[in-house]
Amino acid sequence: MEKPLLEIKHLCARVEDKEIIKDLSLTINAGEVHAIMGPNGAGKSSLSYVLSGKDGYEVTSGSVTFKGKDLLNMPAEERAREGLFLSMQLPTEIPGVVISNFLKQSLNSILKHRGKEELDTISFMKLLRLEANKLNISQEMLKRFVNVGFSGGEKKRFETLQMALLKPDFCILDEIDSGLDIDALKTVSDGVNSLRNTNNSFLVITHYQRLLDHIQPDVVHIFADGHIIKTGDKTLATQLEQNGYADFIKEE
Amino acid sequence: MVMQISLKKNKMQELPLVKDINLYLDEKPSVYALRQKARQALEKNKYPIKKIEAWKYTNIQPILSSNLKFEKEGHICTNECCHNHEKSSKIEIRFCNGKLHIEEYNLPKGLIIKSLPEVLYEGEYKQYLFNSFDIDKHPFAALNGIYLEQGICIYVEKNTKITDPIEIIYSQNKSNENQIHIHNLIILEKGASIEIYEKSSSNKVNTYLINTINEIYLKPDSCLHHYKKQNDSNNSYHIALNSIKIQSNASYKQYYLSKGAQISRQETAIDLQQSKASAEIYTAYTAQKNCLTDITTNINHLSENTYSNQYAKAILEAQSSAVFQGKIHIAPDAIKTEGHQLHKALYLNENADLNCKPELEIFADDVKCSHGASCGEIDKEQLFYLTSRGISKKDAINLLISAHLQEIISLIPNKDIQEEFSY
């Protein structure tokens, strides 16, 4: 039986005076991978911020239910603890905050929320090294400040490492393919694919069908002007790659 | 002679914080004369008021009206106050509630440590006392001189290099409302090199004044790393004067972490006296709610090819005040010198007060100088990144606060002290 993990109903949201999400409805079941494709400025990243609870993104109407709970009432940290993860398009650099400290604090706050035992430094570092190895992240990199001076590939591998550690139920991957060369794209996609199971879901935001060859979606949505204008299977992405968005937007 | 002095004593003015008491070694005329000289300086110049430029932004009225006592009983600490103080290879000089805790130090060759009364009595290092600054310009140093009794003299012989830091620990754990005055001399002979680590703290929320002077003399090619961690009670007052004379090719580096005290002032006055003398001052401070933190520096470039660099980072909590005054003076002969100064503040709340006053006085051509100041709030993108990973807003803000100071702390060459400075 399909159980909805995330249900968005008639969602409208704005930033300052600008309407960015307009009557969006979308249901994602556990175990599914949905892709969202759309032209620049369509509001794809805004959707990811609205869902993850960033300040300044104001929901004006509609509802979002996550694992049966009202997501919109939770502050950002609670959404994360409940199992929502946003892999950011441009991960923020935080000078002065060392990766290992950050990840330990992050993981322990999530474990605590779920009523699990927090990890001490030794067992945390063991786990961190293990997961980092799988993603070709060196021990040296773990001593660095969060995202500071990282290449595009390093940033995305670091986002993937966080997913592997925090084990979220629902991941939004906002252009996880941007800034990646072919090898890095494969490392990151393999990392993401290894995390897929029947209980978690992914929302993959991308411009390019290429990523969807690596992370195969169950459903593809075309997103324009703040809402979904067409939904189909993965052949929709191929169609889009050949003809561009213009046809679909006109169709609407 | 004694008669005259006591006659004078009767005519003395009433001054806040000055009590008529007999101190250890008062019977020794030369010591008594030093104390009287200091008293006359304070009577003449009075305590600083807001009209005095150097104290314009730092209101010391709460200190003056506090009516703090001076505990004259016992000029040394003989209590079992440090029972949890384990024997270690480190040299730890302790002042318990302002009184030197007498213990035997395991001193390496070339290092001499004497208590201030020994210096006052024997006279060997007395020439260095009140010799590095003008007592008329430093009222709290004059107050310190009136009570001249507590302190330590660290003398390092030629070419002696000691890598383990010498710790000077001031612990103010009594509930008595006391004033504490400590006067240290640090003298490094040619080519000597040491590290000094001062720690001032209290385990209570008690009221006291700790007023320290460090007179530091760096002879040619010597090198001093001076660490200081100030974590005094939030009801206390911490006033410190560091006066440093630096000769050719000698270098001084100060790393100061400040987070306690209701009013604190760390004043550093440096004379770069000879060619290639250098001074670096790195400060990380948190101005807490309802507290005032004052960082004042005066760097005099008196000779050619001298170098100074000052970098301070601040956290300003709600309803806090901070004063950053940095003066770089470059004398006419001091060509090819470099002097830099930078202050970066992070506001946690709009309701904080920062007075930032850089001053450059340049009387020479061919010099490189810079100064800058910036202030900002917690970065919203960084805050979102951390909270979106499950870290509470409060913890995330704390992470970003320590990250702000981490840039200064990461400059500390001694890794153990670096760790102690990290929050």
C-alpha cells in the first residue's frame, strides 16, 4: 500500500511581495523519487526553501503534511530532526566552524530528537570516517571549516556525506549536479542511490536530464511560474531535453 | 625623616579606593617613598573622568563608588587554597585573592622568579619598577603603586629559551569585596625567549577590583609570547596595564581572550624603541550584557623598520558596551615602518554600544599603515544552513559566535592554549 510521506496541498508562498509558489499540489509516497525540472526563475529553489523552513519565505495559504504532521508549523531545525534534508544548490561557507564539530552536533541533535542515544566523539569519528571514505572525502577535509574553499565537487560530496550520516526520510536535492564534472557526478549519484530504500523519498531539482540517467526518477514534474504544469514518467525528461520548455509552457 | 612622612600623611586627601593602612615593608623608606610618590600622582591627577580623552568612553564611576576594601592581613597566601592544584612540571605562579601563594618552583637554568617584596627589599630589579610608563598618565597604575606589595618578577638570562609557558594565575574566589593590586616585572635579556600565560577568574559572582600592571622589557633579539585569559566574575572590575619596551629585533606577541567582568580594560602601551622591533596584538572578546569591555592600545614606532599589527574580533551581546581605542604613533625617524590595525565586531542585538576609535599619527615618510573596522550581525544564510541540519537556533548562534572568535584563536601558536581559549 502506498503511504504518502509528503503531501503538499494548494500551497501559495511569497518572498516579500513576490508570489513565488502559486497553488502547488504534490504528493510524494515513501520510496519514490520525484524530479522537478523547469526553467530558471520558475521557483524551484524557492520551493525547497519553503519546505525546509527558511526565514523570509512566507506561506500565504495551503498546507504541507510530512509523515502525518503539519510541516509548516515547525521551525527549520525541527523539520530537519523529523527527517527532512535539503541539499543546497550553493552550500554556505561557514569560516570558523570545523566540519567534524558541526556534523557531530547535527547528528546528535537528530538522534536525541528521535529518542536515540547520542554518539560520543570516538564513535562519531569512527562513523564519520567510514562514511567519508565511501565518498572519497579525505580525513584532511574533515578538519576544514564548513564549505570554506571547497570546489564545486567537494561541496556536493559534503552535502551527500551529511545525507549519509543524518539518514533523512525525505531529501530535496537542489541542483546537486551543478558544478560537478562527470566523475564527481557519478560519485555523488552513487552516494545518493546507495541511500535509497523503500522508506525514504527524494525530490530531485535539476535542469538536466543527464542527472536523471544516474538517479532514476519514478515521476517527473515540469515546474513553471510557481506550480507544476505537467507530470509524467521519466520519458518526460527526455522529451524536455529534446524540445525545451517552451512547448510545455505554451501548451498550458 | 619618619616624622616628616607621617606629618604629610595626615594632610592627605580623601580619594576613592585609597585606604590609610600600613603595608608590608612600609618601614623601609625607599619602598614607602615609592608608595607615597604614587599617592601624590593620584592626588594630583585624580581619577579619569569622561573629559579625559583616553577614558572618554569608559565610565569608571561604578568602581569608584564601590567602596572596595583592601585586605591587609597577610601579604602571602598560606592557606590550603590550592589543594586541588596537582604537582606538575608546569611553572604556576598563583595569586589567591590577590596574595601570592608561596611555593617552590622547579626553575630551569637561566630563569629567575622573585616575589615583588624580594625585589623591593633587595633592589636588584627595582630599577625596572615604574620605569616603563608615566605614572601621571595612568591613574589606576598610581592606585596600584599606593598598594605596591603584590607581584612577581620574572627575569630571563641571556639566550635562555623556555618553551613551556609560565602561568600566572589570579583566582578571586572569596566573597569579600576586595581590591587587588598586582605589579609584575618581566625582563628578557638578549636572545631570551619565553611564554607567559595569565589567567584571571573567579568561581563566584562576587564583586572585586583586580588591577594589574605588567612592566615588560625585551632586550635585543628576545621574544615573548604573552597569553591572557580574562574570565572574571560579572560583578567584578578588571583593569590591566601592559607596558612594554621593545629593543632591536625583539618581538612581542599578545593573545588576549576576554569574556568576564562588569567593567574591564586591557590597556597595552608599547614602545618599539629600536630597529626591527615588532609587536603583534590579537584580541578576541565578548562584551556581555550590561558589561563594558575596553581594549586600548598605544603603539609607538620610535625607530626605523619597526612593525606592529593589531587584530581584534568582538562579540557584542544585547545591552553591552565595548570600547576599542587603538593608537599608532610613528615618530619622524621611524621610516620604513609598518603599522596595521583591524577590528571586527559581531552584533547579537542592535541594542549594543561600540565605540571604535582608531588613531594614526604619522610623522615619517615611507611607512605602511592601515586601519579598519567593521561590524555586522549573525549571517542569516549561515544560520539557516546550521538549523537546516537539525541544530537548534540557539546552538547555531553559539557556533557562529565562537566561529567569529575562532579566527583569532586559530592564530595562537601554542596548541594547548589554543584549546583552552576555544569556547
